[in-house]
Amino acid sequence: MPLLLAGITVWCLVHLFPGVAPRSRENLVLKLGENPYKGLFSLFILAALLMIVFGWKAAAPTHVYAPLLAPGIVPSGLVLIGLILFFSARLNGTVKRFIRHPQLTGVIAWSAAHLLTNGDSRSVALFGALGVWAILEIVFINRREGSRGALPALSVRHDAVAVVIGGVAFALVAIFHEWLFGAAVLT
């Protein structure tokens, strides 16, 4: 579990750093340059992901609570919505008119789905922490950026693209979930 927790901590701290300490981020960019800063940021995120993956596999899960739901349509629907929102973030669809941070909102939906269906220590650590991270990230981004300005031209066609990409990603995850993570999505 220590490696998993270290990976989650690195992920959260690196992502929260620009929002919590914007002046420190600016100073670091001035010292290193924009591209070296992005490269360093990416290396830390890659290291965090590797620690999370290997930490997950190494951690022996213990029972924390009885899951509220079994794998099925409700958690799968939340994950599908999460993936659609995740991909909506890079497109100028009408989703952005209603949801300021679709990618982070998608992470929250994905996290909630997993917390509803898993009650073990690894799941609580990973999905709980990433859900809390996404909420904090939204708060810090909103604080840093203030109110939203005018939105670019928004297109329902872009929403359709996000639905297709999110649907394909969901199908791939559903097909390979048991092989990759040891748990079937739909039972």
C-alpha cells in the first residue's frame, strides 16, 4: 500500500501545485522555461502513474465497507458519462455551457462509480483520493481563473463526437476490464 499511496500523493500534489501555488509555478517556469517545466511535470505524472499501477498490484486489499452496488448498469452508466465528459473537455460542444470542468467532473463520476462498487482499502485510497483531488482542482481553478468569460462557438456536433469517443472508450474498457484489472464490468 505505501507505493500506491505515494503515487496518489505525487499525482495530487503535482496537479494541485499550479492552483495552490501559482506564483511558485510562475517562478519555476521562469527559471526552467515553459517546455522544460512541462517536461518535468510530465515526468512526475508518469512516475506517479507507475507508482499507482505497481502499488495497486502490490497492495493487499482489506475490507473497509460493503459496496452499495454490484457491478452493473448504474456504475457502468456513471463511467460512460464520466468518459463522455472527459473527452468533452477538449471539444467545443454545448456540454461546456453547462459544465465548466467536464474532464474533472468526468473523473468525479468515474470515481463515484468505483466507490459504489468497491469497498476495499485499495479502491477507497485510489478512487476516493482521485475524486477528492478532482473536486479540489475545480475549486482551485475557479479561484485562480475567476468567473468564466465568453464561451467560444459551441457545437452539438462536438458533443456527438465526445459521445462516440466516450462510447468507444467505454466499450474497450468494458471488454478488457477483467483482463486488465481482474474485475468484470457487467456481471
